[in-house]
Amino acid sequence: MRALRSGTGYSPRGAIALHPQAAVGREGPPIPDLGSAEALAPRATHTAYAIASIKLYSRLWLELERLSELFAASAESDLVREIEVRAMGLRLELVLLLDACDSARWRSMLGTARRLELRATLQGLFEALAVPQSSLGCRVVSQAQDWLFDAALETVSQEMRSIPARIRLASQPL
């Protein structure tokens, strides 16, 4: 383990040198130069943002899925009150998230571009769900889920574009 911490040692297969200076005669693509920890900090922050936003979008998507299931089941029974309460709770959560986006704490944690991107996604979702209760149905919920899915895809796309090509190539399997 000490050899790995010092930057020298061998892979589990024993044939690939892990030290960048020992690149002569080793298998595979060159080891990427990732730079200093200071240079990697923005990269780590961007990755953390991507992971957190995708988790948030996934959780909201699941809430919408539960609401959609209630709409499907409401044809069989009277679930109107439960649907109203769940939709109201989801809208309230979105209002609180939108308020948090404008808070000093979130302004200090997120860069302006990321914060505004998150805010735009949440605002669009809120507007999709801010319809009269009589108009709220599976179609509206499905459109809201599509909105979140598109936001998650965009986040992943931005994350992939931010990874330098040399790191993407080095991480591909042999």
C-alpha cells in the first residue's frame, strides 16, 4: 500500500507500471498528467455538482412517478385528495428549492452559471406543474418528467465535455 501512496508500484495484474516515469515498456495508453490538486479542484467541484443535481432530479422524477401512479389508480378509486396533497407537497418543495437557489449560502456554494442553470430547471418544472388541479393529470406529469430527464441528460453532457480528451482516452478499456 505504501508503494501505491508514493506513486510507485504495480497494477493487480503485475505487468503495468503505475509510476508515470516507468512508462517505457508498459502496456496501454499513456498515463494522463492530471496536474496538481489545485488544478483538479474545479473539476471535482463540477463533478460534485453534476452528481448532486442528478440525484435531485432523480428524486423529483420519482415523486412525479408516484403522482402518475396515483392518477392511474384514481380511475379505479377516489384518490383525488391524496393526489392534491402530493401535488401540493411537490410544488411546495419546488418553491423552497427556488428560494434556496437565491440564498446567500447557495450563492457561495455554486457558481453563478450552475446556480442559474439549476434555478431555470426548477422554475421550468414548477411552471409545468403550476396548473389548476383539474388540469393536472398524467400528461402534465409526463411532460414534467421529460423536463427533468432532459435536464439530467444536459448535466451529464456538460460533465462529459468538461473532461479533457486525454483523460477520456486513458480511461477507455484496452
